[in-house]
Amino acid sequence: MADDEITRTFAEFDGDNDGYITAAEFKLAMNARREEVSADDLDSIFEHTDDDEDGRINLAEFAEAWNA
């Protein structure tokens, strides 16, 4: 996938444009795509993606997960 697609998708998920995706933003973005995300799914996604364990996903973490 092209980096610009990753960046565009990250921006779509980053609802407040602060450079981070929170669990709430992730859930909203998935719902906007008409995809349900359970609390367990969110926990798993953040556990595997949030490398610095700050409770948010930054662009580098998002890109790494995207390319995994």
C-alpha cells in the first residue's frame, strides 16, 4: 500500500486531527465504514498496535500495523 493511502486512512480515523487515534475515534471510524468493533476487538487492536502503550495509536504505529 502506498504511504499516502496509509496517511489518508490515518487522517480518516484521527477524528480530532491531533495526530493520534484513540479507541473512541477508532470505533467511530469503523462504524462510519459500517463495520462493528467490539470492546474486545478494540482492546486487542490497541494491545498489538500501541507500541508505546500511551493509549493512542500514532501514525508510525498505524503504518507498522497496516504493513504487518
